[in-house]
Amino acid sequence: MKPIQVGLLGLGTVGGGVYEVLRRNQEEIARRAGRGIEVAMVSRRDTAKAKAVVGDTARVVADPREIVRDPGVEIVVELIGGYELARELVLEAIAHGKHVVTANKALLAVHGTEIFEAAHRHGVMVAFEASVAGGIPIIKALREGLTANRIQWIAGIINGTTNFILSEMRD
């Protein structure tokens, strides 16, 4: 079966890390998911820096719109941050029938309702667990593992920055 084709919007520090994790763990992902994953395209304004990271393993473009419009890309990973350009790109990717992954808290806080409604209309998923609770895998656990339970409340410090500050104060 052909690997899932992924496009990365942004290849800075976080994007480079995502690229490396996906590349390094390709075999394990394929084993667990039953289908491989391949980073097909990446976007970064400085294409020379992007090419230094990915070599010729992925197509490098300066304009992220090329990724969201490419019919071969199935999943778009938004790694550019902010919320206006990110919103435009995510909504366009959704309109083109692509699933989206983001860890962008600002984007979801400001435009989450609009993005999730668009995803619902177009029958695609928006994965955002990395933007919640410092990346703790809580959303999937609540949605899938605890669906038969009636959760009344959750308590804890679920903001990574606050947790860091309080831990430093304690120490």
C-alpha cells in the first residue's frame, strides 16, 4: 500500500523536529498503523535551509499554498505558528479535502470553532492533541478510552509553561 503523503507547512525548529521524527520512525509507524507515512513536501521561505534539512527526500517549496493545493498531499501539518496565515492555509487545506495536524494553540484559540466546523463539513479530521496540556495524550484518552464514563471534572496543571514555573518555584 502506498504511504500516506504528508506536507509540512514550516520547517523551522519544530518543523525540522517533526520531519526527523517522521523520517526516523517510518518503519514503526507503518508497523503500528498498517500503512507507511512519507513527508512528500515541505515549505519554508528560505528553501536553501529547508533543502539542507530534507535533502532530496521531499519536494521543497517557498509558498505553503503549493502544499495545501497539491492533490497528492493527504495530510497537512501546520507548523508556522501565528493565526492569520495559519488559518488561511488550514482552511484551504480542509477545503481541498486534506486532514490537518496542528500544535498551534493561538490558531485554535482564535479560530478553532471555524476550523472544526469546516473540517466537519468537508469530512476531514483536525488533530490538535499536541496543542493541549503540553502534549499530554489526553484528548484521545478522553474520546476513545473513556467514552463509556461520565467524566465530571479534570483537575491538574495542564499548561506546560505554568507547570515549569511552579516546578522551578518549588525547587
